[in-house]
Amino acid sequence: MEALSRSVEQSRSRGKQGAGSKAGKAGRGGKAGERREGDGGPGGRRSAARRERSGEPASLSKAELYERASAADVPGRSRMAREQLIEALTRAGAAA
């Protein structure tokens, strides 16, 4: 129990001392090592442009698949998983 009390006290004292230093980190927008959209990493603009050019449903993100399913008026699309959207779009393409 004494160790817990010491830990709580240390945490409280760090909170008072480091209050100003935390403000600078808050605006970074995410955890260390995370990529943001548009930075050229996975999921960024470059990847999206490549997927758009390929046009294959398997290479698209779930959001892109959902957009296409909306355009194709696929029923039940809001409850579908990514793989189900791919299958439905493939069927819709074959029927069109």
C-alpha cells in the first residue's frame, strides 16, 4: 500500500511540474509513429491514387468500396464488411 501511495504522489508531482510541457505535444495529432493521410505513407494520397487507377475492387479501401456500392445502389451496403462489398460490387458489375 505504501508503494501505491508513493506512486500516486510521484504522479501528482509530475503533473504539476510538466503541465506546460504537455501543451506542446497535444497539437501533434496522434501517437508517435502514426502516419497521417497525405504524407505518402500507407493510406495516403499516393496509395489512393494508385488504387483509383487500378480500379480493382480488391485494391480499394472499405470507404472507397462503400462509395462505389452507393453509386451502384447495392442493397444492404451499410451493414457489409469489406469482403462482402467486394463480392457485391463484383456481382453488380457482372449484372451491369
